[in-house]
Amino acid sequence: MARLLHNLLLLTVALTLKIRVMGYWSLIYGYCALCTGVALLKLGWNIILRPSTTFQWTVRETPPACLNDTSLGTHCYVRIKESGLRFHYVAAGERGKPLMLFLHGFPEFWFSWRHQLREFKSEFRVVAVDMRGYGESDLPSSTESYRLDYLVTDIKDIVEYLGYNRCFLVGHDWGGIIAWLCAIHYPEMVTKLIVLNSPHPCVFTDYALRHPSQMLKSSYYFFFQLPHFPELMLSINDFKALKSLFTSRSTGISCKGRWLTTEDIEAYLYALSQPGALTGALNYFRNVFSVLPLSQSEVKSPVLLLWGERDAFLEQDMAEACRLYIRNHFRLNIISGASHWLQQDQPDIVNTLIWTFIKEGEGRKSYRNL
């Protein structure tokens, strides 16, 4: 009888797990279908309003002058033997000084860290990378090449090929996700972790599944699972959707004095209009559901989490929840009035908070609003 009850219990657990997995993927594909329907309606409306310009966009052939600004650093390349990929990065500061490595988000590239490159080069070897599939770094063609474990290994390999075994790791958005994972899997590599507007991956998964409002804000995750169609929607009307991400009242940079200039916008369009560039960027999203939840989640490095109060894509409650996974000093700063594009929106505040965190000892946990 005991064995029978034990077998029934195992069967029940297995069945429950299978039902949960089916429900998980049903939710993903169902929401993907819904987002596709909404996108088709938007496309149809665009064709009605702008029949002659909807399917027109321009590949930028020449980089704007701001991308060759020598005050930002030197353009360099490193080829990783293990993956065979060549990575582009911009570096400043003396070789041999502590390494501060910057990881950008979507849909950005190294240029999003221009304010920090200038700020921290006095005391650090600062390096802003074009991550796999972005900017002048190599762009693998297969979706499989953008698995999270590959992206994390890229960062480890880059640190080593730069001649370091430790770094101050700074990440925003998708770069933040990769930075969290680097700290989880390679704690000895991360002296201190600094993350901007990107929750711990476990927090994001758990929170989104329990809060429909966040699920709605994350609808683009589901839409981006489709092949080809998201690239089209981001390209129509000469990349209007990409421009809007940075400039619109609802999602764009909030601080009036920090709005992107025409040249700044052209820098982004130069990087993202190249053949295959959007596919490389979107492939990050096309692998994310297959690896969550994580098997490892603890962060042993000291962590600074900076959060823009007016983030249009991520709810603020996730920021505080991140402390559950941190086994070291944790500082959280909510920056009033700041958007998702935090390091560009409020660079002076961001830089000051990073300096403070870098120089302080590992005391007790603290929390402060700005």
C-alpha cells in the first residue's frame, strides 16, 4: 500500500509539472499570437496612412562623427578563439588600471555608455563592448547562437583576452541580464556588480507571471519570438519605431537637457540599419524562454542596482525584490523622473552613485531614494 501511494504521489507530481509546462508554453504562444494580431493591425493602419513611405527605409552607409569622437576612447577588436567571433569595443584609460566593463541593452550598442567612458577613464581601464550580434561585432546567423550561456561566456572570454581576471561589471537592460548571470556563474570574476534598470532574471520571471500589468509591458518579448515580422515592423517608415523608443513622451529619455540629438539618433540608426543587425538584436529574445527559470540564482558579489522611476517597460517593485538573491552588500537607488535609458537620461546622477558604490566598503545593506 505504501509503495502504491508513493507511486501515485510521483505520478501526480509528474502530471502537475507537465501541466505547468504546457500552461507556460501555451501562455507564451497564445500571447505571441495576440501580439501578432495587434502588430498586423498597426501595419495595416500605417499602410492606409502612409502608403508611399511605409516600406521605405535607408541603410546608413557612413557613421556620424560622434562615433569617432576620440574623447570617448579607441576603437579596438578582439577575436575569441573558442567561439571564433570577433568583438568590437571602445576603450579608454590606462592599461593595467582596474577594468570597468560596460554591457549595453536593446536596441543599443557601445555608444550608450559615452557619458560613463568619459567619466571613469581617469581611474579605470574602461571598455564598452558591442555585444554579440550588435554594432561592429560579429553577427552569427543562427538563433541558437544567442543562447544565454553563450552570451555569458562571451563576457568571460573578453575579460580574459583583455588581460584581466576580475572587473567592475556594469550592465543595462539586456546587458544587465548578462551581467547578473556573469555574477551568478563566475562570482570570482566580478569585483562589484552595477546594474541599471534590469531585474535579477528570477525576479523578472516570477513577477511577470504573477502581475498582468508587467506581462502587458513585456508584450514585445512575445512578439519578438516571430521570425522576420518584428524586423519589418521596426524598419518601416525609416525605423520610426526605433526612433520612438528613445524620443517619445511615453518611452523616451525624460530629461530635456539629455534628449538625443539628431546625430545621436543617426548613430543608433547607423548601427541598427546594417543588414542583419536587427535580427542579431532580436535573437536575444528568441532564446530567453527556453532557459528560464535558472538552476542557479545566488549573487555573491556586492551589487548596486540603479532604477529609473519612469521606466516604461519594467515595474519598480521588481527592483526591491532583487535583494532576495543577493548574498552580499546590496544598494538600491530609485532615480526620480528618470526613464529606462538611465545612463543617458541622468548621467551625472548615475556616475555619482557608481563612484560612491565603488569607493565604499562592504557594509550592511542600504536603500535610498533620489
